[in-house]
Amino acid sequence: MQLVRVLAAVLGVLILVGTSDSVLKALVLPGARTGLLIRTTDQTIDRAFRMVCRRIGRYERRHRILALEGPVFLAGMLGVWLVLYVIGYTLLLWPWNTSLGAAWREAGSSLLTLGFASTHGDGPTAIDFLAAATGLIVVALQIAYLPTLYGAFNRRETEVALVGVRAGRPAWGPELLARTRLFASGGELADFYTQWERWAADVGESHASYPILLRFRSPDPYSSWLIALLAVMDSAALYSAVSPEAVPMRARLALQMGFRSLRQLADTLRMTYDEDPRPDAGIELTREQFDVGIARLEAAGFAMERSADEAWPHFQGWRVNYESIAYRLAYQIDAVPAPWSGPRRFASDALTPRRTVNRTPEDPDGRIASPSWRFEHPKT
């Protein structure tokens, strides 16, 4: 019987070490990959939310439910860590206690700093002190983790909200370019791409360090950080494909930083991707979908140096660098189903970007609208 207790104590040490490794990776070490424990907890919670949302048809209702997934994961992860610490310390204290139940009572009392149960002796006293310190440190780290988390979230969402004016809700690359004739000059558009180059770098670093941010959704159901990034990247790729002489260099820099950030996230989530794809490798976006985007540019009077046939292979050459990662991420987080953003877990048609009514003194109702200002409600 004593041998069993000693083996149990060894198992307890392994559980404590493994749990501490998970805590350090999640809350302390920047850029650390998610461990098995974190991935398992995330997949379990995600599977539960998926089951709840399976029968919900309207995207807006699913969004409200899925908005709880991030906070639930934070609470669930803390609970899992504390439970595993209690189990580890219970097994470690068992050799000094009369029963496993008594060891469990002492471990819980020490870990939660209640102090109502203890065993006399140098060994169990040292373990009690260590358990108490562990409980305090884990809770303190979780509390200190939240300001960093919400700071990164707020920085992300500010730019996502702003891009809705330029690219519609949900955001779409061709819509962003179409509105440049109304909202921006060439210099302003170059500054916009510079801003998004920095934004993409920030999101890549923060979300790779704290992957839980992937589960935090925008307050607006028609907005998404991933869809906004995809729209900006698609606009830069489309601009480069249709007007290679006019496109600002900053657009291509933003595009390259965008797919570098997506690859950072893919590495963190252990997604596989082609690091150096061929321009003619092919993409999932169809030629018919591409032609819809070209028609949007033509309707807005966007200046194009190439025809659709000439631009298509060049656009594919840019998009092949990021499409597969963006589509898989959009599927995993069930991002708003925007055009050119791939399939979702739940059957849903792509939502038409919301456009602004051009109300003028001559036309206060906005009924006489140019193609650039046609207003359409998203289909659900």
C-alpha cells in the first residue's frame, strides 16, 4: 500500500509540473505555443458552443452566443488549472495522510489558502506552503493577464470599426477600393495601408502570444478583425493586379505584413501551410466571384490598367499566399460570412456589405443614388 502511495506522489509531481507548464505558456511566456491542456480545453468548450449554435439559423443570434466563448474559456481554463493542482497536491500529500479523502481536504484547504486542514510534519507543511503560494500566484497571474488581453482587444477593434466606413459591413476588398473615389485620395489611401501594416504587425504579435484573443468577437455582429484584415489584403492584392503602376508601395507592404501575421497565427495554432506557394498554384476563390468584384470597381469608376482576364492570374499570385490560412481561421471562429471569405461551419450565404445612402439637399431620401452609393441590407 505504501508503494502505491509513493507512485501516486510521483504522479502528483508530474501533474503539478505539467499544469505549471500550461500556466506559464498561457500567462507568462510571450509567443509560446499553446500546449495540449490549453488546446484540449479550447476544443471542448468550442465543441459545446458548436452544439448549442447548430440549430440557430440567424447569424446575429449565433454571434451573440459565440461572443461568450472567450470569457467562458478564461473561466474554464482557470478552473481546470485549479482542479489539476488540487489533484496533484492531493496525490503528493497522500503518503502523509490516513486516506485519500483527507489528503484531498488538506490540498484544497492549502491551495485556496483557507488553512482549515493541515498535517503536522516538515514534509506536509512544506507542501501546504507550496500549495498556498501556487493558488495565489495562479489567480494573481490570471488577474494581471486581463488588462493585457483587453488592451490588445481594444487596439484591434478600434481599427476594425474604422474600416467599416471604407469597406462596408461586413468588410469586402473590392468595396474598399470602390469607395476610394468618394473618401480618399491616393495619398490618404497610402497612409491607410501604412496604418494597417502596423495594425497587422500588432495583431500578429499579440494574438500569437495570447491565442484566446481569437475567440473574442467584435461587438458589432457585422464586423470581424479577420474579415477586416482579409478585406484590406484583398484590396491591396486587387489594386496590384488591376493597376500595377498606380498602386502605392505601402499597399504591397501592408499585404506582405498581413500574410506574415496570418502565418504567425497559423504557427501558434499548428496549422500547416505552404511557406512558398507558386503563383499558379490556384486559389479557392472562383473566377465568377472575382468578376463580381471587378464589376463593383467598374460600377464605381475605379481606374484599371488591366482587363479582368489580364488581372486574374496576378490576383491569384498574391492571394495564394494567405487565402488558405484566412479561410481556415474564418471557419474555426465562425467569422461573419462576408464575400470572398470562404465557407463556415453553419450553412450561410455571404452577406452583402452594407452601404451608405447618399442623402443630399436635392435628394434627402437618397433615392437617386449612384452605383457607388447603393444601399443594401445584409441577407440572413
